[in-house]
Amino acid sequence: MKIVFVILFSFINIFGWENEPEKFNNIKSEVKLPEITPLPRTEKQTSIPVITESYLIANASKKILFGYVKDEIQYKNFVDMYTKLLKDNRFKISEVKRNGEMVMITYFAHYEMGIRRFIGDDLSYNAKDDNEIIKLMNEIVSALENNGIRVIGKYLVKTDILRPTFMIYYLTEVKDFQEKEIKLRLLKKGEDIDFDLLENVVTIIRKDTSFSMLYLGKEIGFVSKLAINENDADKKLEEYRKFLKENRKEFINYKVKKLDKPFTIDNTTYNFLLNIYFFQ
């Protein structure tokens, strides 16, 4: 607006119309003033992207990112989001295809590294507090990076299929069997975990609860067996170790615990609990 009046007054000075207000008003009425469009209102955005649609949560397997979409718009949004994630991290895409509702993005492993995903909804936290969710996510990201794992994406997730949580994408070496990959995993089988047996076997990222452990490593298997006495526990341990060997699973360690209260089933009273840990 100021520029327009500068131009108008320049005309006045040039043509000597400073004493002719009527002519000035005529000139002013013929000058088309620029339209001023108000800037759209924007809300303060968090630096962490928020996913509100469940179809935008991609699964990661081997050298594929895949998900499920219902129409062309969802398909385009999914492909745009994850091809960008791949390209931003220097992955070359070999194929993008849709088969019914399933969409798959196949890529070439970069230095044998592939993308893996972790969703934190099974961890213990206050899902009503975004700050707590973000704090937990950042703690886990820092722990991963301190252990040489590169995180390439982190998101808040607020959909109708999960309680409010977070999602992380990171890189790890691709193996023929995903059970053998060094991944971020949650061990949560319902029984208290013997953390001392696992501390030198995997990298414990978070002792979430007495029965929940977030760790970095190969997939841990865990079984508990009731035993009448210590001899019974030893016998069951040897039987299970034989089973593991036959199925090419790696035994880790075990612990026998005396129950606080004996447990009776069908007239048999069990006094001990045998916990066995192994790699799948």
C-alpha cells in the first residue's frame, strides 16, 4: 500500500497537481491497488511427525516396506511417505506394486543394511501424556544410537487401532532369518525376567517392568516349567535342552526358583519354577 501512494505522489510532483485535489482523486480512482491476501493461520507444529491414519504405519520385512490401503489416495500417500524415507537414506527402490489392498515397496539393501520398525505401545507409560511418550521415545533412540544403531525416522502415533504411542524406523544388518537379526525387541511373556542371566547376552535398553524387557539383539525365546523338586527341574531342563538342539535353537541359560507358595494341579504339588532362555 505504501508503494502505491509513493507512485501517486510522484505523479503529483511530476505533473504539478499538488493544488488540484479533484484531478488527484480521479487519478487515484483509476490506479488498481494490489490485493492483499491474509496469510493462512498456522498452529505451532511439533518437530516430531504425527501419524493419525493407521494405513500409514508400514511393516518392515527383509528388504520390503509394506502396508494396506483401501483406495488410490491412501496408496499415493503411503508410497509418497515411504519412498521419501528410502530416498532420503540413499536406498534405491527396485519395485513399487499394489496387490489388492496390499502395497509393497521393495528396495536394495544399502551395505547389507535394511530398515526395521519398532512400535512402543506394549511398553509401560502414561499414554495420555505426550511429553512422557516423547521422552521415552527419545531415551530409546539415544540408547540405540549409543549402540551404533542409526535411527532414520521417529513418529508419534495417534490412531484408532493403538493407544497413543511412538514408532521408530532404524537400520540393521539384513539376515536370512529375521530371528537372527540384531533388532529392537520386547521380551514380555508374563513371568518375571531373570535380567542377570541376559545382561551379557543381549543389550538391555530398558527394564520396563519385572516381566517386560526392551533389548537389542537376536530374538530370545523363554519358557517356564513347574517342577515338583530340584531333581524334577533338572530332568525337565535336560529334556528341553535336547528339544532345543534338535530344533537348532541356541540355549542361553536357566534358573530354578523355589515358589513362595506351592502350586497344586491334579493332586501334584509343584514347589519350584524352572525358567529357560534360548535364542530362536
